[in-house]
Amino acid sequence: MKPFGGWPRPFRSLNEPIRSLVGEYEAGLVRDGTYRHSTILWYCDAIEAFFYDHPKVKRPEQILITDVEDWRLAKQREYSYVTVRTDLCALRAFFNWLIREKGVEMDCPVFVPPAHPLPAAAD
């Protein structure tokens, strides 16, 4: 699917049906009109990056909580807490959409940490 506005985005080789599902999700966000274009691009790029890092996944139901947690930990080594949290919000929204709109039978595997890191416990 061509991104809205024809904006070129790096193509990530995703498995079917994942690629189609991400395209449908993106088109729905555009139709909804609630989100800014930059937000939609960020969300879809985060979702694509997650599935690109999990090339053996053929169906979203195959994703486990541990897959998401491992991805989060790897990203935290390179990116800020806020960036990783935003990517997790995007991923959670996508999985919730799959469950709600596409009837995918699964529990959402994404836990999004609090907006601000919890302070370390004082002794």
C-alpha cells in the first residue's frame, strides 16, 4: 500500500498477512482523521520495525509477551525511555485494533510502562 500523500518511506520486507494488516491499520488511521500525519507515520514505522525484527512471524497471534519485552529491552539500549514508550504505545494500539476490528483471538502482548520511569526504591 502506498503511504498517504505519497510520502516515500523506507520499505521493510514484511510477511503477509502482516504487511496487509499494517496497511489496513494505516489506512484506517488516515480515514479516522484524528491523528496527525506525523503520528501515523511514527506509529506505522514502529509497528513495521517490530515485525521486521521478527521475520519468522506469519500471524500476529504468534507474538508473545516475551517477544515484545525482549524488543523493548533491545530498543532501550539505543533510544530514550520516551521514544521506546511511544513505540510500545503504537504497538499496543495495533494489537488492540487487531483484536477489536479484525477479530484476532489473542490477548494484547504489549505492556506500556508509566509515562515517567519510576524512581528507584530508597533503602
